[in-house]
Amino acid sequence: MRFLHLFCLILFFTILTVHSQPIPVGEEALGTRSYDQYEKPAVCQSCHTDIYQQWTQVMMSQAYMHHWDEIEYFDLAVEHSKKDPFFKAASDGCNGCHTPMAFLAGDVPPPRPVENSRANESVNCDICHTVTGFHGDEPFNFNYISEPGKTKYGAKPGLVSPHHVTKELDFIRQTEYCGTCHNEKNPFDIWVKSTQFEWKEGPYAKEDVTCHVCHMPKAPDRSALMAKEDMVAQHLFHGAHDPGKVASAIEIRMHPVQREVEIDEMVVLKVQLFNAKTGHKFPTGSVEDRIAWLHVTATDSEGKTYHLSVDKKGFEGEEYTIGADALAYTDMGIPLGIDNFKGVQRDGIPVGDRIFRMPYFDENGVMTIMQWNTRSLGVDYRIGPRETKIETYTFELPLDIAPGKVTFKAQLNYQKLVKPVADFLKVPEDESEIMIVNTATTWVEIYE
């Protein structure tokens, strides 16, 4: 009897110890799960038909297969880690957010997308609905807690499914849920992504307008075939890759200081840019890749067009916020095996245009798009939530300008990837296509 009692005590404390052990997260979670612990999206489709179809069209379903991410990962990150093992954990960690199942299963690097492995499921339904929290003080670097199984977690109470157990989870409503992948610190302790932090420091956090409000808007719908109609979060996740989301993110207005100007004088224009739409800075996310710039032109009464350069403000690091004929991104030569690589054009936009960006620098102080190799950050000249920036343009009237009405146009452009980089790495053109954020016009009358 004593032996049986002792055995039960040992068994009890063994079970207690096992269950009290923290679930590995972040880098420690590599290889701690298996693919077969997670259901395929096709299983979810049988009941959640609308939500599944929404998911198939968004970046969540393409986070691993997306052409630029494939090139950046295999041609730059993986190759860099082969040449310098210091970057191996960072390279493996890309998968922690771009294809979590592959990372958790220890399948790194995963097969190329063309091989059609389960890594291609990217951020699938079961990954998101089996996350139960995050470990640590701040959400970043895929420190989510993944607990696959029959229980699926959501934002609504009292739901019943014929296939799985459904539980309400408050964490899924919180911005920290998003922050586990949309905040990132690189091997040099540089915050190379900080979208959720930007939200937290901005005005929308104080009003409890979360990521979900804008990126998963609710509408009358049914979340499953057998469900009753209710307000359902649409699984759109539309953001930086969506022209409709980017359009009008920034409002633009412009005016001349004087409406009537003599032909031997100068025109001074003021352009106001107001971030009326995003709860974080614009651009955000992969800021090392992205570029937004203001292009201003003047067209005289005879149809001749002139390009205007922005007036300098004189702040430190401003040279990186004005289009220039300069080279950058020389560190790409390391993973690509190019000795003494001179780089490619830094901006690929008209010289003199105002750029809204935060530059990333390598150990040599040269701009980089390889966030894992970033050693420092430059001036943050992005547009914050509800922030207005004013840009001034002084236009010295050319001798050949025609008298009469001169029309000015300001256009804010955006690219997901700097075009010279996209061209050099042979990234499909849609990744560097120009998205027009907004435009504004004004005019002056020129007298002789």
C-alpha cells in the first residue's frame, strides 16, 4: 500500500511538473511541433466557406509563397547565414512568421514554394486559432504560444462546432496578438519592425481602436454554414499590399503663398500631408523595403511641365529623405557572392522629391534592405497617425514659362519595394509598381 501511495505521488508530481513547464516560444520553439498537429485549411473550408475564400486572397495565405519574400529569404537571408552562421537563427526565424508550421516542425529552410509542401500554407487558419498568448513582456519575434489540438480559440463566446471545441479567448482581440509577428528585433537588438508599438504610442491606442477594427472590419454575416447571422470579423487583413487600403491613407492639400505672381518673382507652395487613416506610421512594417515620396510639378498655360524640388528643412539625416543620385545596398553583395559590390540606386525616384522613410544602415553606414544585417536606424521621417507634415516648394519661374495660369500638382507615390532593388534582384514588377496614395492641385496666375 505504501508503495502504491508513493507511486501515485510520484506520478502526480511528474504530471504537475510536465504541465507547469512553459511551452517553448520564439527560437526555442523550433522543431517542437509537427505538421500533422495542425489541420489543413481545406478542412476549415468545409464549414467556414466565406472566411476561407477571403483568406485565399490575402497575404496571410501567401506569406511564404510571395515572390519577393521567396527571393529575400532564399537568395539573401539563407545565403547570408551560410556565409556567416551568426545569422542562422535570424534566417530560420523568418519562417516563424511567414510559415509558422514549418518553423514549429523544424522544417527549415522549408522546400521552395514550387515543391508545394505544407510550408505553402503560410499563416493558415489553425495556426492563428490555436495561439493562446505570448511569453515575455513584449510581443515580438514570434513569441506566440502555440497549442494545437481539438480546441480552437476565437473572439466570441458560446459557439458550438460539430468538428472542434470552440473557446472564447480575450487575447485574440488584443493588439499584442498581432505584435508577436508585426514587431521584430534583429540580432543586433535593433527594432526593425514596430507596427504594433507604433500603434501603442499613437492616439488610437488611447481610444481602443485596435488593429482588428481596420484590418478585420465587422459586417453582418455568418462565420460558418450552420451559424446564425451576426456581426462577423471579415478575414481581409488588407494592408500594405492592397491598393485599396493604401489609396487615400494620406490626405493632401496644397496652396500658394500668393495667388498672383509677376513673371520675375518666385512661387512659394505649401503642401500639407495628413495621416487620417492609419493607426501606425506610414509606411510601416518592412520599412527597409518601402518608399513613399511626394512628387510636385508645375504646368504652364501652354502645357509645358516643370519638376519642383522640395525645400530643405535642415534636420539631421535629411539627405536620406530627399531623392538623390546615390548608390546603396552594397551588403547584398555578401549573400550574392559579388566582391566589391558597388550597390544599386538608392531611391529610383526623381532627384529632389521628398521621401517619407526611415533608413536602415549596415555596419559601414550604408543603407540596407537586409533587416537582419541592420546595425543602426536613421532619421524617422514617416508620417505618424493623425500627424500632419508640411512641405514647402520654392519655384523660381523659368525664363521660358508662359504667362497666365500655372497649375501645380502634388502626388504622393508608394512602392512596396524600391525599384532599383526589385530590378536588380529580378523581382516581378508588381512588387515595385507605383501605387498612388493621393493627389492635390492648386494654381497661380503669372503676369508679365
